[in-house]
Amino acid sequence: MEENLRGMLGAFGRAKDAGDTRALPGLAVCSSALRFAMFNGALLTTPVADASELDERIQTAAAYYAARRLPWSMWVCQGWLDRGLRPKAAEAFYRHGLHLVVELPGMEAERIEAPVRPLPALEFRRVCDPGSRAAFNHIMSIAFGIPFDFSRQIYGSEKTWGGGLTGWVACREGNAVASAAVVVAGGVVGVYAVGTLPQHQRQGCGEAVMRHALEQAQAESGLQRIVLQASPAGFHLYERMGYRTVTRYAVFACS
């Protein structure tokens, strides 16, 4: 799951020529070079035993982004932290000026259950040209509240797509209404960027495009195991689809 998430964040680092993805001691950093914290990430890559070690990792990531004058975020998988450290971990981030943005269940499934309701008939388009990139960007910006220009520089860039990342948009009567992306990395298929425009929500559009994206990725890669970090809005849907929680993520960010 961690390697797959690094694959997704790495797409932010290759969207622009000024972006950067590199390994630091105990960390991976993926910088978009944009002044938007969620597009400048850091991830733990080895276990952390105690508070001083965690503090050192945070300082390393903070120094990297301070040198570039960029806001940043850190995705922390509970499984990398010693059990005794977990209740106190947030304090280390607060001391460095980062705040908790969201907590997400890390989920996995060996197979997907059949839909519990009929799904809408939609046309699915792979993100592979300026029009499909623009449609994906439009949905991301609105569904996730990302400032449009920041979103455009990531999802509208041809360089973002590839490297294991594939995007899909679902269209109804020729108009893009929902999106999903998949990353093939770490021996699993990861699901990301499942979004639906507000006027088409609660109609099964997001589930339909997600299922389509997974079917295509599984057929092309031969992999069956699927992972994701679940948003609060999608958690119960993912449970119905057969996912189970195996870990938890906390995302901290600075401005």
C-alpha cells in the first residue's frame, strides 16, 4: 500500500519540469513545485521507533521544503510507528507547525463484490488527450475543492499520466460527470481520485467509473489485490464492495 501511494504522489512530482521526487533518509518526498501543500508530499519509508526519530524525519522533510519555500504535507501510515509512539505522534507534527488535515482508513480487497444496486449506463474515457485531461481536472477541482489553476497544472499535464497512473472519466450524454484513477505499483492496484460532480452524486456514477477503472487495470496488469485510502464519504461504499480496513493514515500539512 505504501509503495502504491508513493506511485500516486510521484505523479505530482513529474507534472512540471520544476517538480522533484527523491529518497531522503527514512523518507520519500514528491514535490510538485506548486504552492499547494497537498501536491507536495512526504512519506515514511522505514519504521520509526521513538519520538526523537520521528522528530528527525519531520525536520528532514521540513528542511527540504523550506529550502524551496513550499507548503507541504506528510502522509503517516500507522504501521510505520511503534505502538507506543502512535498516541503521541501528532504532538511532534504540531511542534513543527503542521496540523492534522484528515485521518483515512487504509483498506484492501482481494476481490470486489457485485453492486448492490443497478449502476447508471455511462461512457468511460481513458485520460489520454487534452480534452480528457481537462475533464478530469474539472472534476478534481470541483469535487475536492482544489484551486483550479493548481489542479490544472497537475491533472492537465501530459507528464502526470503514465508511470503506472491511469485516469478515467465517466460521461453522461457527452458530459464528464465522475472520475477515478488507478496506480499499478507494489504488486497491487491502488484507487485514487474518485470524484463526482455535485449534481450527479448519489446516483452510482463514482462507483461505476471506479469499477471500470479497476477492471481495466486488473485485466492489463494481471493483479487482483486492490488498495485505497478511504474518504469519510466513500468508506461505507468501499465496505460494501468488499474492502476491509488494515491500517490508518494521518495526513498533516503546513501552510
